[in-house]
Amino acid sequence: MKKHSARVAPLSACNSPVLTLTKVEGDERPRDSPAPTETQMPAGVEAGGRASHCCWKCSREQLKKFFWGVAVVLCICSSWAGSTQLAKLTFKKFDAPFTLTWFATNWNFLFFPLYYVGHVCKSTEKQSLKQRYRECCRFFGDNGLTVKVFFTKAAPFGVLWTLTNYLYLHAIKKINTTDVSVLFCCNKAFVFLLSWIVLRDRFMGVRIVAAILAIAGIVMMTYADGFHNHSVIGIALVVGSASMSALYKVLFKLLLGSAKFGEAALFLSILGVFNILFITCIPIILYFTKVEYWNSFDDIPWGNLCGFSVLLLTFNIVLNFGIAVTYPTLMSLGVVLSVPVNAVVDHYTSNIVFNGVRVIAIIIIGLGFLLLLLPEEWDVWLIKLLMRLKVRKKEETAEGNGDIGSGLQTKSRRTRPSFAR
């Protein structure tokens, strides 16, 4: 029997879907072998029993996957909205977005240890940590993780990861979290445009429409606040963050392709190591130049920093590995559903004004995001659905005409006079 393994593309922190580059190449679930029967049953009954058993099993598996999807969506939505709101709250006491980015990215180091704990608890073929590490290092090539590979295939993604998070957090200082979260949803449109240009992905008219809607939403969001200085800078920062996230995804697919769960966990842990080794100097420079300065370490809200890091780590774990239990499309919905959550919080905690232009911009960007979730064969499925509905309607019309004709014939027989004496 052939075994396949699910492969995923690690996504940058603070990004969406999904999931856009997440790819499934197979399923590790073993097939159930049919149980031997002692009595000979009729062929029709046996076939019907197998068909009903198969349908019941399929529906049960799909239902299980759907409920897991709901749980994953709620987890993604709550962790993403929670980290955004906690970052906004942290900046009131600790105005250092780059230091917060550096601190949270260090937690990426935990990805591979957490994955290995899950591997030991669940896998039937247990390996030592060293063996598992060597096997996952094959993702980088035959020579494994060398110094050259580290700087050519890991370091650029570490820089993009840091830029994505820093620009997103810096934008939270300038504008409200509702606008930040909804504008970041445009990264899915940027992914499509870059994939179409760089990766030569299939052209889809509906996705071009979605990209146009995203750009229109950005312009309308800028107009909603009257083109103020802080508003324009904040929107530019979010768009820059979404662009870095899209570039991260497309480059990952171009240079590295797809990765198994263990390989993805190792890659994300390597990004954490890169952050510790090479990015640590930047917060130190910003501190001594008083760009990001605090009087003493006692003034740092460690609870907020750790809470933000835990929520962001949870978000990335669920976003990258949730595909093991549910559908990628459901996972993508978790990011866009965080927008109304942030809107409700902003309504009660800030002086945000939901004027008509802002509401329309949010709806347009959300609609564009949902259009990008449509599968590539959506038009074929739609045509098949319409054809089935058309055929069913004809059958119902024919059955209705037949019933009317038989009714009239029966009535005429009853009312016909009898000449028999």
C-alpha cells in the first residue's frame, strides 16, 4: 500500500490563509480492510449494504472534519484578534514595536520541539530527536542544513518574517485595529498577483476581480479618514506588511516548494534561531539611540509581551498545521472573521467612526477575500450544478404533466355513459 504525507508551506506570522500555498498531496489514514463474512448474501443486498456503509463512513468523516474546522476557525479568529488587541494595549505602556516583534519571533524556536513532542505521543514509529532532525533536514537538500543553505534559503525568509510583523505592529500605532486587520486581508490578492506573474499560475478572471476589489477597498479606506497624515502612513504600513507576507509565500513556493509537517516545524524554528542570532542587535541599537527606549526593565509589561507571543505562536501553529484535521478554506475564514471581532472591540474601546465609506470598504475587501477562496474549478462545478437543477426541473415538469394527464383520463372514464342493458 502506498503511503502519502501531507505537505504544507509555512506561512508568515500575521498572515492569512492560508493557506493559499498550503498543499495536500495525500492522506496518511489507512484504509479499512473488509471484514470476512460467514454467510453468502445476495449480490444486490451486499452491494447496497457496502454502498450505505461507505456513504455513512464518508459523511461521518466529513462531519468530523467540519466540526474540527469550526474549532480551528474559532482558534485562529480568537488568537489573531486577541494578539492584535493585546499589541494595541501593550503600546500604551511600551512603545517599542520592533522590540515586540523581535521578542515574539524568538518564540518560533519552540515549533520543532513542540512538533517532536507530538510525534513521540502519536507516531507508531518513534525516532530519536537527532534522527528526526536529520530526516527533516533533507528538506533543504541532500547535504541537509549547511551554512550556505542557512544564509540562502532561511535568512531571506527571516528578514521577510520580521518585516511583515514589524510593519503590521507599527501600523497598529497609527490607525485602529479594525482597519489594520481588514487591510491585511488584501495579502491574499497580492499572493494571487505575484503567483500569476512569478509562478505562472493559472489565470482566473474572478481572482482578478477580487484583486481589483482589494485595491478599491484600500483607496476607500484611505478616503474614509480624510487623507490625514497618520491615516495614510498607517494604511501604507499595513499594505507594506501584506506585500511582505505575499512575497514570503510566493518565494517559499518558488525556492522550497512544499514541506511536510516536521520540515515546516524545523523551518520555522530556524527562523527563530536566525532572529536570535542576527536580529538581536537591532533592538539594542534602537534602545541606545532612544528610538525605542524604556527607563528600566521593571517598566516593561512582561505579561502583555508574553501573552502576545503566546497568542501569535498559537495562531501560527494552528494556521500551519490545522490542515491535518480540517479543510484549508475553513481555516482561511478564521482570519477574515477576526475583522468583525476587532470592530466590536474598537467600537467600545476607541473613538472609531463607522461611516458609510469605511463600511463599504470593509465589505468590498471582505468580498474580494471570499472570492479568492473559490477553487480553480468553481466555474465547472457551477455549470454542473445548474445543469443538474435544469434536468431535475424538467423531470418534475414531466412527472407533473403525466399526473395531470392520468387524472383527466381517469375522470373521463368515470363520467362516460354506459349503453349496456
